[in-house]
Amino acid sequence: MKLVFLPWVLLLLLATAPGPGPGPTAGAQESCSLRCGDWNGTCSCHPTCLGLHSCCPDFHEFCLEISPSSGSMMGGKDFVVQHFQWLGPKVDVICRFKDSIEVLGHVDSQGRVHCVSPLLYETGRIPFTISMDSGRSFVRAGTWLAAHPYKVSQSEKGQLVNETRWQYYGTPGTTTGNLSLTWNSSVLPTQSVAIELWGYQETGKPYSGNWTAQWSYLYPLVTDAPNSGFFSFTPKPALAVHQRWRVGALRIISSKHYRGEKDVLAIWTSDHALAWHLGDDFRNNSVSWARAQCLAWEELEDGLPDFLNELPDCPCTLAQAQADSGRFFTDYGCDIEQGSSCTYHPGAVHCVRSVQASPNYASGQQCCYRKDGTQLLTADSFGGSTPDRGHDWGAPPYRTPPRVPTLSHWLYDVMSFYYCCLWAPECSRYLRRRPSSDCRTYQPSRLASVFGDPHFLTFDGTNFTFSGRGEYVLLEGEAYRKDLRIQGRTEPVTTTGGTQARGTGLTAVAVQEGNSDVVEVRLTAGSGGLEVLLNSEVLSFAEVDWMDLKGLFLSVAAKDKVSVMLSSGAGLEVSVQGPFLSVAILLPEKFQNHTRGLLGTLNDNPADDFTLRSGKVLPLNSSAQKLYQFGTEWAVHNTSSLFTYDSWFLVSNFLNQSKHNLTFQPLFPDEIVLSPGQAEEAARLCGDDHFCRFDMAATGSLTVANVTRRAHQMHRDRVQSLQPEVSCGWLAAPSNGHKEGFKYLMGSTIRFHCESGYSLAGADTSTCQADGTWSAPTPQCQLGRSYTVLLSIIFGGLAAVVLVTVLCVLLRRRKGMNLWSLHH
């Protein structure tokens, strides 16, 4: 969202907005009715009005704040409108989501307005409006955050006790006994509950306009059970009409509701394979049943478009996968940092998934890694990574197959894995259609960083210090007709003596790509924590740490770090480093030759990193004063600023001032003077790190200097992790033989052996070379005992080896024959 900035006069008017008056008419300029987000008129309905104290008197009545503000896309969660009390006559409350989904709300005994979130087929911020007059008008507006079911708190969901048992019930060894379910009974204010099974299907011709997604109520497990938080039952085969549903979830609701009533207060379990409700044909011979399903899936899959060609190649190493966080994110089922067991990928210690779904088929990539950091491939192991026809996180615009978050993935990738690999020994069929990607075409993202007072390390490796005070263009780039803009705000730091230092640091970073949401991350005054704004509105991460937003994903894994993953594959990580922010920016190769700003031109040529707006290039050996002028040239223009000015401090210091403060006098490196004691401390702490030494001089703080030193080292370590690797690709073992080694990067050697009764024809080793080719192809194992074995019988082992070696040399000299088949 491009901001239109208010002049001083209007801001003063907003700050002194008139007090409450007669009830407003819809759309009146002194009211926020139908005006949420608008800052025109005599008072403001824009989120910034809260900090500027310029809101219309009825701002909270019409621009709704709710609690809780998020929940699973499965719906059924009650939320309450804050700062608004209905004291009028009893009314019918209707909550309308996305202008089409209507849910009955209510007013409680304290006059608070409640809504229940609906069942959705998408994640992200969902606009809603509320009618307090039985649907005649919808003048109150807010936003609900619908989250991926696996990204909400476990306490919000019903828990399948021993979930594996639920999904194997009916297979050998799991054909009898009870299944149990638990839930938080305090969520449902009722004495008795009904527990229902709902099934999920996608019907119609794949990849056509009539391909639709549908949740359906199937049947109740119980209609009047105590709301004790625990239920146990013995599964029985469902009616034949219900057995065509293979994926589903249980819903727990008050028993006062009629069966299958939609969008009521509810607790859902995770979606899962419905083995436990399948028929006697499954229970009598689950392997035969599953094999038939696997073969049917195989036939269907072979008739669908090939999605593999548009997936990105995997990173070659675990270090690359963890460092390339703009394009790949941890798979929560196999996370080395959480100590997860990688149940479905034995042999792996960590897996990642591609952040973005593929452009045409909304598919996803998965990459898994061994303990030694190399790829685990399905060609070598049952536990190898498998790509997905349906991306687990879904893909905009969601709602229709195969873009429905988690559910499309369950139907096309997970259930087929159950059929072929878990319930029947037909995994080779599955793995042939879900082969691991190697990394032959993978190109690591390029890294640039800003940290400390502030120090800039460009994509091409140039480094410099620019201690300007203001708002500056860190990066402008373009990829696939999308403009990427990243801006930074710098402010002075206070020295240990309490005076203003002649150094500055990042205090806010803002980003937008194309028409995506605008995200700003800034330091909170006084606390030193982080504050995240979305389109000028402050976000809360008290409920969730992941948000699916327009054109980007936002992750707050820790209180001092925010990750932004953009649709182009670019990524930002903003973190608190001492008194300042640090930002790391990752760009994929599509941005090559398409960047400018303080972080330079990404083109493997450091010589043009100091390019001015005019196109003039400063030489790399320019003085610090010249580089300061380079920095000032990249001050943000008011009309293109991405920042939010929601306090009078920001208005007076940044909005209504030059974006580069002309009065601030920075410290230049040639002006640094350290006392003998400071010089000794700097030498001990900083070593040869000139950024560390500079920050100690500029701030007088060993703490700040040490933070800068660590940030600089983190950048260097990450650059090292992102170095390109040469891969020769997977190399097969010989038929009737085997190979030693599963590493396929430059310098790796594979050794080949034959089974008893076969002899090796070809080289017994092959090494991955610098040009990406193997030194020898996979040899053959030919029927018949090797010469070595025969000669060993006749002459003894050592004599046979010597004799074979001599024969090889003589024959090669005489006839030029390749007798590598005389394997010893």
C-alpha cells in the first residue's frame, strides 16, 4: 500500500478532533462508519490515528479490534469485539466474512458482541463486517486471521491420543481396541457435546474450472456425551456411502446444535487418514485393499500434468538449506532444532520445504538431509525427500484445488503415501512419481547485510560505513515485473556518557514487493524490542508466530527476530543487535543485474556498487566523505516512503523534515582517536575487525562493539554457507551389485561392488569432478566369477592379485585393452 502523507495543517486538525456528538449517519466525515482506513475528513479512521490522537470519536465502534484475532481456518472459534459495548435493544447479530459467508453472532449479558469464525478453505487475513440490525446494514469492519491448522496452538485443537494408531486402525496388529480423544472442555460452555466426523473431498476434473473442494458432515460418533475433555470408543466400519471419504477430522460441538450445523462454536482435531472408519474389506485384508488404491492412484497420477519440472532444485547441503531462508523453510515434521524424529524420513535429521508454491500447479518442493549435511534422496533411501503435487501451505488465491492449504496436499501426496508405502509394500510406485530433486541446477541466494553503526556489506562483497541520519533506500530491485523496495531508517545512539554519539544505526526497516502488503519492523522506544506493522497497523504475535499475508509470509520465531519471505523468493531477516536493528537480505539469481541502492548492484562486479541515482559510479577507493555523499543520494523520497508515521516524534523528525538530516555530523574513520586504554581494549576485543573498532570509537561502548563483531561474523559464516557447490547428480548402483557412498558433490567418490557370482565390467570407482561430471559411468556386473576369484583358487590370494596386476599392465600395453573387469 503506497502511503499518502498528511500535511501539517491536517495533522493538527486530526490531533484536535472534536469530541463526541450526535449519532453519526453512515459514511459521515466525522464518523468512521464505512470509513475504516480513511484519513480524509475532519478526523481520521486510519490506524495511525491512535498514536496521533486524531481518531474520530466512534473509531472503535466501527473499526473493530477483536480478541482473539486469529484461529485455525477450520473455524468454530469465538471472538469478542473490544472497546465496544451494545446497550441497545436485543438484536440479531450477523457476522459477514469476505462479503459472502454469514455467521450468526450474539450479544452477551455484558453487552459484548461475539462472532464465530467460519470454516474456510484459505489462510490469511480475512475481512469481515458486522450487522447489528438483522442484516440491513454492515457498517462495522474488522479483520480475522485464518491460520494453517498446523500453525495454531495445540491447546486449540482436539487431540487424537496416539494419532498413529488412529491412522493405522484396521491394519495388521491394530484391528481391535479403543481409540481415544481429548480436548479442552473449557472452550465449550456446555454440559454435553456431540462429536462428529467430517470428510474432505476434491471433485471434478483436475486442473479444470469445475475442480472443487468440499468439507462434508458425515455422521456422529456420539450425540450427547459429557463435556469432560475425554472420549473413547471402539471404531466400527462406516456405512458404505461414507467410506469414499479417506481424509477427515472430528468436530466437537455443543449437543444443543443440530447434526452438521455449520459455523458454530467448535473444537476440531487435526485432519488425518480415516483408516478407522473404513469397511470390512480394508480390515480383512488391508494390504490388498491399499495395493488396489495405490494402483488406482498411480493410474490417476500418470494422467495428470507433470509438475516436477517447475519446482526449484534443492540446496546441495544442509548449511545451504538453512541459510537460504527466503526460499526454503523448516519442515515442522523433521526439524533438527526441535529434535523431531523425522518419522516419515528415516535417515534424515532435517528437512525443508520451498516457501512458495510453483506458479502453474501450486506444487511444493521438499529437501531432506543426512547427519553429514548431504541430501537424502529417494533413489537411495525410502526416507528421501519427496516433492508435493499440492503445496502443504496451499497457494493464493486458495479455496480451489490443488491450492487449499494442507488438504490438497493430504489428498494428492499424503494419502497416496499411506496407500503405497505405509499400508502396502508398493513404495517404489510412489517414489517413482515423487522422486527427490538433486541440486545440479541450484544456485544459492546472495546475501547482503546492514548492522551496527551502520555498516553495509553488499551482494558483491563490498563493505563500507554510512552514518547518515534519516530514511534511505537499502535496495530497489525488479524480478518478473515485480518491484522490490526495502528502506531503512537510521537514528543516533546515545553514548555511555549520556550524550548523542556521532554514529547512527538502523531503527526501522520497511519492505514491499509489487502490490504486496507493506511490512515495517521497528525498534520499540525504551524496551529495545521489536514492533511489526502491517499496512501501518501494529500486529500482535501473542497468538501466532506465522502469518500468510498478501504477497508474503511473515514469521516471528523469537521476540527479537522477524523473517519476511516474499513471493519472488527474496527474503529479509530483521533482528535486534544491541541498540540497533540488523537486517540480512537474500536475493535469488533472478535479481542479477536488477538492483540498486545502498546495497549496490548484484552482478558479481564490486566495482559498480557505489552507483548514484544518476548512474554515476564512484570508485571503490573513494574517501569516507565521498561515500557519505553516496549514501545521502539514496535518501527516500516522501512520495515513495514505505514507513508509518504514527507518532508526533516521527511526524516532526521524519515526515516533515528532509529524509536526510543535513545538520547531523557523523564520525568518519579518519577522525577516530582512541585513548591508549581504549586502543588496548579494542585490540583485545576486535582483533582486525575494523567495524568493531569503529563502533567502539563512535559509541564508546564495548558492548556495542562486541555486538557488531558478532553480527559481522554471522554475515561471514552465512556467506560461506551460501557458497555454490558442484553436484554431479545421482549415480546408480550396478544391477546385481551395490555401491558405497551417497555423496554426489565435487570430490566425492563412489565405489562399486558386485554380488557373489558376478564380475565387475568397468571402473570400480567414480569421482565427481569440478566440471559436474563423473569420472566414470556406473559399471556393469556380468554373470560369471571374476578372474581374481578363479586365480585365487589356483594360486592363492596374494599371488592372484599380483598376477592379475601384471596381466593387466601387459595386456594394456600390447593391445590397448581395457581389462578393468579383472577386478581385485
